[in-house]
Amino acid sequence: MTDLVRVAIVDDHPMVAEGIQSVLESFDDISVVGTLTNGREAVDRLPQLAPDVILMDLNMPEIGGLTATEMLLERDPDLRILVLSMHDSPEYISTALSHGAMGYLLKDVQTDEIKTAIDAVMRGERYLCTGARGSLEPPDGGAREQLTSREQTVLLQLAQGKSNKEVALVLNISVRTVETHRKNIKRKLGISSTAGLTRYAMEHGVLQGTGGGL
């Protein structure tokens, strides 16, 4: 008999969670061990539920999916987390992957693809749905240089209006290091001004990190 794959769903929209649960429970080799409504519940309860795979929404109250992913992986680096989100921007996708998610699914995928993604991460493979792969591929076919996790953090602080010195104090790094990160962020994003960085952060949801978003 095939071992059951234990799956937990973390999403603050009950209809979405119930729909996914209904689909997954139609497979003989999957057991849905819990549906949680926010990142705080995920951090508090998932260790007891002991899932093999977590389907994680990004934008949730209290603690967002990105922060919850980081906290859960700090406790158990072997957890397989699949992000399930409505956001298809490259920044959301690359940020989720850089923080440890093993895959990214858009919420409009065919339901069978969720099962395909679960099977893939259980084999230790990364999985991106077609829409996510397309978003990460630049239109000119060249390599897109993504922001590192630290650069994302610095961008969030700068977008909140903090000076280099204030960012250095918050992150416990030197002002020179902040300046280096700032230059790299501007170069990678093709933005020359601080106002441009703030506008970029607002347009791409980075500022939602102030409330545990992303």
C-alpha cells in the first residue's frame, strides 16, 4: 500500500481552501491533515499536524505566507512548501523561491496540476506552473537577475522611507553595506531614484511586508 502524502492547506479564503481540499481528497494517496486560515495558525499548529507538503497562500492576516514559510523552514528545513497565489509577478515568485518555497502555483491552475506539483516536490524537485515559469522568463530571452533575500529586505526598509543609517540600525549592518545593497537593487531593477524604488515596491506588493504580507 502506498504511503499517504500528508498535506496541509493555509489560506484565509475558506471557499478556496475547501475547494482544494475536496480535489485533493479525491486522490487515494493524499490525506489533508488540516486547513488553516493564516500564517500565525500555520506557525503554531503545523508542527503538530506534521504535514509532508504545505500549500501556502501569500497574502494573509496576522502573519503572511512569506514570513510563515521562513519561520517554518527554520524549524524544519525538510518541509516542502508550495506557494498557491493569485499573484504572477516575477517579484512575488522569485521572493517566494528565495525564501525556501519548493514551488509556485497560480490559483487559476487546473486542479490536477496541484496534484502534479505535490508529486514533484515529494520527489525533491522544484515545481513552477506554466504561468509562473513564463513570468520569470524575461521577454528578450536573457537572464533576469533577481534580488536576493537580503536585498528584498533592504528594499522594504528603503521603501518605508528609512535612510541608509536607519536601515543599518534596523538590520544590524554597516551603512556601507546598506549603500552597496542599494546600488545593487537599483542596478538590478533599472531604477535610478529612491522615489522610483518606493513606487516599484508599492506596485509589486513589497510594502505589504510591513503587515506580514507577500
